[in-house]
Amino acid sequence: MIQNRSSETGCLSGGSTSNSTRSHAEVAVISSIISMSVGILSNTLALFILVKAYQRFRLKSKACFLLFASGLVVTDCLGHLINGSLVFYVYGYSKDWEAFDPKRILCGVFGASMVFFGLSPLLLGGVMAVERYLGVTRPFFHSAVIASHHMKTLMGSTWLLALFVALLPILLRRPYQVQCSRSWCFFRMVGERDWLDALSPVLFSTLGLLALLVSIVCNTMTGFALLQSRQHSHRDRRRHHHRKSSAHHSEMICQLLVIMIVSCVCWGPFLVNVIILSINEQDQRAYTRMLLTVRIATWNQILDPWVYILLRKAVLRKLFLVTHRCCGSHPQRLYTWRCGTLTRSVEISTSVISRPESLTPHGDAIPEGDTQSAVNPENRI
């Protein structure tokens, strides 16, 4: 009987987990409350900022990016809300799954929710990287072919793919399993398994790692393209519009780079660990390590919204000015005025040197209209 319960809960040893101390459970509940509250508040704030920017922004490429970013933030917020509520429910019953979920219906919902809200942000991050790559390197194709309804369809398809992976164990009749800590459910990782049991976790991890790889490649290529574009813009005389567009692209690429780094750090160890556990049988320490990696992965949904809150031009400009003031640098306006004055002085000097006839006997410059009158005496008649 003990071995059956151990197999159902994903533990290698037959000992019951009811010997955990009450203080440990209280710490776990408090940490869950804090992470859930911070995650929901930060995602709500980021969603408000993104929706406000989406309504007022007219640049098409920026609007597509904001649409995907809003979908990512909504997914993270719902993931915090649903998974956090399920965790509180499990702790409310002291993790006694046999008492409140004997048929493992709630466990199936919990596992599917973990997979869906874990895979969706990774897939959306990869799609956003591809969209930015096309927007920067193929601007005409992006503007002519990709429309807003195409972006919405693509975002819906991404959610459907994540939902299919989440429902795959149920469709294959390989139900989700209560994990060793008895606080969450995931793929069947322990006990008697066949290739169908290994199919779902391997597919989940492969899609997640592939999305991270696509993000790394596309963001790197887009970054190099922006650097080359800026070098060419310095040699272009009419570069005001190009510089404004490049600033918007740079802001979006900075946000994507930080999202990519956060996703790699948070999700990379967990995805690799899932593949290892799916292929080979491991000891108890490996499953304890997986619990640690899944806790790290939950921080991805907390850190993602702060990218859109902090990495904005308005915030970065204020931070830049504050840093200049703290370092004792001159104000930016004074520096800009001096540069503009120096540039105009050089232009006037160059024009005077190139037209010596525009000088008076005293060495003063004659206005352009008077110079033409002096050159063409007929104009004075």
C-alpha cells in the first residue's frame, strides 16, 4: 500500500511526506503568497502600460510588438492566478491528495495548467523574436504582408500549440502525477513508464528549448542588423526619421534581449532536467533538484513584466539624467545647445571662406541678399 502511494505521488522512497514540519509548510505558503501577489501586481501594471502604449502608438511594427507583449503579460498573470490558487487549495488540505482528489481530476487540471502557462511564454518569446527580426531586416515585407489580424491569429495558434501539449497526456491516457513534494502535479516521471509516458515531457522540453534557441539566434541577428543600420545612418544626411525609427527598434530589442536572458536562466535548467529525468531513471536527489528548478522557473513570470515597466525610453531617459546629475556632468540641454552653436559657427565660417566676395573691407560678413546684390549690380537698379 505504501509503495502504491509512493508510485502515485512520484516519490522513490516509500516514506510518507506527512512528517514535514508545520513551520516548513508555513514558510512555503507565505512564499507562495508573496510571489503570487507580486506577480499579479507587476503583470497588471505592465499590462496597463502596454495597453496604453498600444492605443496611442501609430507605428505598425511597434503595435505588433506591443500586441505580443500584452499577450505574454496576460499569460503570465493568469498563470500566477490559476497556479497560485491551486497551490493554496492543496496546502489548505495539508497536501492530502487522497482526501480531496481521489480520482486525480484536480491533479490533471494542475498539471495541464503548469505545462500550458510554462510553455506559452517561451513560445511567445520566440515568435516575438522572429517578428522583430522581420521588422528590422525585412521592413517592406513586414509592412506589406504582416497585418494586425495575422499577428492575432499567430498568437492564438501559439496558445493552441501550448494547450495541445498540455492536454497530450490526458489524450494519451497517461495522466499527470503528483510529484514527490505533494504540492504540484506534472508529467509521470517515476514508476513504470513506456515511450508514451516519455513523449509528453520530451516534447514539452524540446519545444521550450527550441523556442529559446530561436530567440537567441533572431535577437542576435537583429542586434547586428541594428548596429549596421546605425553605422550607415551616420553617413546619411537625412537621418532624422531613420534615427527615430532605430530608437524604437532598439528599445524593443533591449526588452527582447532581457526577456531572452531571463527565460534562459529561469527555464533552461528545468527543461534540461525534465529531459534527463524522462530518458534515464535518477535517484532522489535528481527529483529534489527538479523541485528547485521549477521554483526558479516560476520567477520568470515575475521578472517578465518588469522588463516592460523599467526598460522604456521614458524611464531610461530619466535614469540617464539622474546618473548624469549624480556624476556631476553637465545637463543634456546645455551640451546640445553648445553642439548646435558650434555646428552653426562652423557652417557660417565655411560659407564665408568659400565666398570671399561676401566680406566687407572691414572683414565683416555681408548678408546673403546683399552679397547677391553686390555680385549682380543690375539688381540694385
